[in-house]
Amino acid sequence: MERKGGTVSQMPSHATAPLSEGDAHTPEDIAALVASHPLLAGLPGDMASLVSGCARNVAVKPGEFLLVEGDPANTLYLLRRGRVSLEASAPGRAPLVIETLEPGAGLGWSWLFPPYRWQFDARALEPVGAIAVDAACLRSKAEADAVFGYELIKRFASVMMTRLDAAQLRLLNLYGRKA
């Protein structure tokens, strides 16, 4: 399938550029952003620093893909601003929007499970600011520290359950039987 707009990994010149003046780029600022992101807020001890050691600030232009179905799942995105459309594609059809993610969401959990390939596309609907976390780096830290790995799994399991519940409601609205 041909996708217009490019991807974050294909366009590094803008992927690390701030969206506006005052965006955080220093390791200390990235650490603070990671620690305050809703997905990771309240991690015990210095676990947020484990994540921030693998992270960088990115900006994504509208129409660009953060994830492309079938590509290697190598990044966790912690959305800070902007909206992202999570989409499923079928040949000869327009993409089906599964969910629209807002600031505060975590994007991508396929990096947690072999074969580490994206199952969906994710497209920026507007300018997006995010923390991009290197998945191989994060996985190695989670494997080396079981307590940290368990904290991550608990948080992602919660996200997965919320998204599955939302998908179930959408399916019932689309295909539910009339009384």
C-alpha cells in the first residue's frame, strides 16, 4: 500500500526539531517530561530515569506516519501534544480509524512482543510533539530489571484493556442487533 506523508524514521531532519520555542531537549528536561507523562507518572524510585535514558523529543508534521503496519516496532511514543489516528488498512479501501489518540496517550505496544512489528498505522492529524523511546533500549532495561519490567507491563496492560473495551463498544455500535 502506498502511504503519503512519509514517516518519522524516514525524515530525521524534522523528527528532532522542536514544535515551538521552549520545547525540552536536555536530558533533565526529557526526564521531567517522561516522569510527568500520564502513562509513566508515579513510577517507583528512579524508574522514570531508566525510560528517559532511552528517550528523545520529537516533532511530527500532519500527515506523517509514526507507525506503519508491518514495519519494525522500534519506538514507544509518549504523546505530549497533537492528535494521532490509529488506523487499519485493507487493499482497495480507505483506512479504517480504530481510535484517535490525544495528548497523554502512549502509542505503540508491539515493541513489547515478538516479532516486534507494528500491527497498525498511526498518522499525525495535526502537529504532534512526543517523547520517542527507543524500544530495544527499553526492552533490555526491562529484561535486566524484573521489577521495572513488571511496572511497564502493568501500565501497558491497562492501556490495552481500555483500547479493547473501546473497540468492543465501537463494534457493538456498528454491528449490534436492533431490539
